[in-house]
Amino acid sequence: MIAKDLYGDLSDKDFKMISDYIYDNYGILLYPKKKLLVKSRLQNRIKVLQLKNYSEYCNYLINNKKESIEMIDRITTNKTDFFREVKHFYFLRDEIKKGFFDKIKSDKLKVWSAACSTGQEPYSLAMMLFDILKSEHYDFSINATDISKSVLEKAVLAIYPMALINQIPDNYIKKYLLKSKNNSEAKFRIAPEIRSKVEFSVHNLLDEKINLKHKFDIIFCRNTLIYFDRETQLKVINNLLSKLNNKGLLFLGHSESLINMDLELESVSPSVYKKIN
């Protein structure tokens, strides 16, 4: 039996208004086939706001700037894993072992995990870097950003279901994870020495003003460009490059391409680029 929708239909007009708003403010394209997804993800928000239908919600969205964050939290998909596309981690590890610190002329590696979702990517980077640099005279810091406040709250907590633990190498599990003492809770938490290396903050990749203190030697922005059209992709990449040091590395998702983009980048490995002047 199909449950009755208490808020009526999401009209084509209202869907267009929402999709245009999301594109104008966040650069994310929502095609008509996403209409049912948008409708289902906004239902509970309409209930919380005690509105009657989707048209009322559209008016509320336009007239309340703070609602923008609530809305994008519900619309965006936050798929991520620990050590996702693991060859990137191997490549970075090997670059460090081959003298990357000499190339950047610094004893502290500065990393930006852009669109970090619930934190698996920056914590994966932190575990690996902590492990290979702990016996060296080098240090690192990671800034991790996302557009969604709700996923960042989960990232800061750093508590994950035990079902994800098999994504993490065994030697890191023993060193950098804390298992729940409550046997009824199948969860683990990232160890404090790893959490302390990551600083989380809200950031929209379309914003040219980037409120991060410094430039970076490494930027991970993976599996995010796929949600943007070509024009928006170019804008996002240029924003990222404005915060990437010369000879720094940019990591994109394996399905993302910079073909025919005139950028100060040199391909050094599949979906890995070095900034050149």
C-alpha cells in the first residue's frame, strides 16, 4: 500500500524554482528525473515548518536565507568511504617517500579535503600521514570543508558504524580506532590524536572568497565535479587552484576529467595533477 502524500504534488513550476535556486547558489544541476527525489527529501522539512504544500515551501525558501542550508542538507547526496579510490593514497604516500617535502620547501604539509562529507576522506588522510610521518621531522594539518552543516557535525563526532571498519587497513584499525565499550553499540570512533589533525568548516565551492588561513600543498576534491556543468566545474577548479601552492597536487575523482580546460596543471597520474606556473 502506497502512503498518501499529505503535501500534494511537487509541480513542474515549483521543481524548476527549487532546481534553479540550487544551481544559482550551489552550482548543482538537478535534472527533471530528480523531481521525485527532491519531493521525498523535502517532505519532512515541510512537516517541521508546518507548511501546507511545496508551493508554500518555495515561498518560504525564497524569503528565508537560513533555509538555504537546511534545504541543501536534505537534497545533497553524501556518498563516501574510508580510503575510497585507494590508489590516490598510495600515490601520495610514494610522493612523500620520494621527497615531496623537499619540493614544497616546508616541514609541514598542508592538506585541504574539499567536499569532505562525513569525514571519512580527511580521517583516512590523517591516519596515513600520521603513520608515515610520526618517525620523521615533519608535520601536517588538514582542513576539511563541506557545504552541509549536518554532515560536518557527524564528521566532528568521528563515530561510525562497525560495518565500515573493513574499509580501513588492519594496522590502522589497531592503532587509530576506538571500539565502543558498549557491546550493544556496533560502532567505532577515530582516535583523538587523529581527530586533532583535522579542522572542519562550512564552505561552498562556488565561493571565490575562501575563508581558510593559508594555501595548500595537497587538495583532494573527488567525486564532486560530476554534479556540476562544465562552466561550473571550471569555476570550482579555478577557486581550488587559487589556494594550491606551486608544485602542489590536486586529486580528483577517477570519473572526473579536465580535458580541454586551459589550466595551470600537469597530469602526473590518473586524476592527479600538479600545479605549474
